Amino acid sequence: MNNIKEAIDFHNLSHESKSFFTKDQNIINIAQDILGENYCDFEIDKIEEKSSKITFKNINNSKFLNNYLKNKDKKTMIAAGGPAAEEQIIIAISDPKIKKRFDEFIYLTRNYLESNANHSTKQIHSRNSSALYANDQFAGHKLLLYSIYKKLFPKKYNILDINYPKIDVKLSLNTKLLRIYFKNELNWVYQKIRKIANLKTDYDLDLEKTKKSLNIQNKIEKTHNINLKIDSLPAIEIILKNQKYKNKSNYKLSQNKIKDIFGIKNNISDILIFKQDNVLRYDIHQINAKIARKNGAKWFENTEIKQILLDNDKLAGIITENNQYIYASKLHLSLGYKAQYQFDTKFKIKKINNNIIATGISSVIIIKNTLKTQKIFNISSAILLNDIYISLIAKNQDYVILKIAAGANIGSNKYKNSYFFNILEHLKIIFTSDLIGILSCYGCSRSINGNNSTKFTTIGKDIIISDGKGGSGNSKRYFEGSLIVQNLLSRL
């Protein structure tokens, strides 16, 4: 248990953190043994974070003008960044009708180890698919009140209480933050009105998108005869006794089954079952790379875009950080909160959506592979526990590695250390003495907007930027990838 103490001592030092990585070699060895060559995707101590500035420029004064003129009749699709960009390429190369309409497909990413997608729990869930999903406790006024009350009455909000709200708003007069806050409030009122009028809300539409996303995932699995999920088990939500906020499901685990797993004296009220939901394989990025390359697409790692070249309103290609020109006729950018866009003075400046950062904690933990643990993960590999997401990563005969994510510290690139302690309290309830180690904790940042859902910006005829996913990127990754493909096809 020394490793647990190490993590506790670290998080007792301050109120916010960016990352923790264990110095306990025994814990590191267990992770290395289970993950093998994929262990490198978990070495957060090797992340060098930086923002990315991308400039839109006219190609007419560029030394790459001749390269563009030689290629301008080719049809080349480039997708850059997060999950939707990955799936855009996979969807395109999986459909012969789409494939024959392009000469080349290219995916590129700057540093997947640094990516929000790498640190997520990789759950695809149809139970909630909006950023800070549509429960009333996540409305802007509630979040603001939580933050004020936590400041004024810190003793009232015990971080070890299961109902401790793991959402914080940075108390600030920053105009950007306030603007998005009030947009969020207006959107909340608008959705309430739509619900009263028996109209579909944005939340309803997001759930539909996730279900479509799951259907597309199934089709890709059949097309390439490959399993993209950890397993075919449904997701579960564990409802604790005295838990304040609860989801609903028509399917529940029997009380006898709950007692069989957790014992007669347990703190569990119900276990809900969500049959459509699943967890992506932790190595989904590498699996997608293999599928893409096998089917003729180019897949570039550690490649950063520095310039986007335009021929008036037509895309003319991109230039990478190492000054390499890559021709493109269609482009989708899903680069997250670290990307900053600027425009050459010759262009009319395009307004990019206003987003702010929200940072939760992403932890990799190790538990014993006991009979109880086996019973839990024989039911599901995707667990929701009081707004804490728990996913199975990998296991061997003795140990299980889990990815755990929770919280949103809005307006900061660090997570609140209170999230760590609250998660630890929940883990003790479910896994009791089986918890043996914490490999890492990481500030998993994402961008959110006033609408709590993905926004799309079109630049010229050929460029689409998607942003503001707020942590819902995995749930809608296949749907949004398909949407982008269809949009770009309509522009050919």
C-alpha cells in the first residue's frame, strides 16, 4: 500500500495538479508486464505539452506553388487530430464507393500520447453524450453555486462524501469565460422550453448520434473482421445507497446477483445495465493505423500542421512543422483546445467558435485479479459510478489495469486534487482491499462551449474544423467521422 500513500502524499501538497507518475518500480513493472510494447502509451512523465499555432496563408507567394499546381487536379482527403478524424479515414477507406472518389487518404496527429483521446476511458455510451451532460446539476447556475459554496463553506463539501460534486468553475471576471457561461445558461433554458413543448432537445439528438455511432462501429468491425471493443459485454452503472443523482434503465442486475458479487453487507442500491454501450480497445489508435495502412491510406504520427495554404477560397495543401508540403483538396481539423488559428492579413478573418478549457482527472490504477474482480468484469468492462468512469484496460492472471476519469475544472488546465480523493473513496467501496497501486494521474483537458456539444466551422470550400466536444468525442466519434465524410463528398 506504499504506492497509495505516495499518491495521497502527492495530492495533499496542493489544491490542483497537472500530473502524477509513480516512482514505485513494482507498480511500473506490473504495468509493463501486462501492457508489453503498448506501455509507452501510458508514460505520461514523458509528455512535453505545447500549444499549436496554425496560420492560414495564400499559396500564391509560397515556394510550394509549383507543387500545388502539379497536384491541383488530385482529390486528397486529410484528417488531423482526434477520434472523429481517425474514424473519418477508416469510414472512407471502408466504403468502395467513397474510396474510388478520392486519389489519396491521409491521417496525421501531432502527439497521441498528449492527446485527450489517449487519456479518456474510451467508453462509448448512449446514456449521456453531451459535454457535461444534460442533468440539471450540471447547469451553469448550479456549477457556479457549487464553486461559490465550496469557497464560503469548505467544511460543508467533504471530498470523501459520495455526493461531492466533482465540477468546479473558475471564479473569474474573464469575459470569455462569462460569455460561455451565459450562453450555457441560455441554452439550458432553451432546452427546457423544447422539452416542455415535446420537441427533441440537443441532449436527445446527441443520444441519437451515439446510437448511430455504435451502429457504424459494428459495420466497420464486420467489414474488416476485427474487434474494436474490449469485449461484447454491456456497460453498467453502479448506484450507491444515498447517492443523490441517478440515471435510469429498463434493465437491472438482480439483487441476488449484486449480493453474490459484493456480499450481503454492501453499499449498492442498484446496478443498471446499458446493453448498447461498450469500451474501445485501449490500443484503438494503433488498430486504426493498421486498418488504414492496409487499405492504402497514409498514417502520420508526430506530424504538426503549421500552415494551411489557400488558393482564394480553395484548399491548396498544408505545411508541417518540419517545412514539408503535403497537398490536400479536403481537410478536417479536430485538434482540440491546444490549437490556435490565425489568418494572414490578406484573408477575411473567420470567426472560430469560442471554447474554454475544462480539466478532469484521468488515472491508471492496478487492482488484484480476485474472484470478486472477475465477477465484476464478467458483467461489463465499462462502469459508471456516480459520475466516475471506470474502464478495463488489460489484465493478467494476478492483476487488472483500469482507466478512471472524472471531474471538470472549468477554466483551468489542472485537475482539482479533491477529485482524486473522492475517486479513491468510491474505489474503496467497490473494490475494497483489491486496490493495490496507482500508476498515474493526469489532467485530461478538453474544450467546451456554451452549447455543450460539438461545433463545426467551415472555412472556404474545403476545410472543416470540429471543436468543443467537451469529453464526448469518443461517444460520437464514428457518427462525426461519417458526417464529415458526407460533408466533404458533397463539396467534390
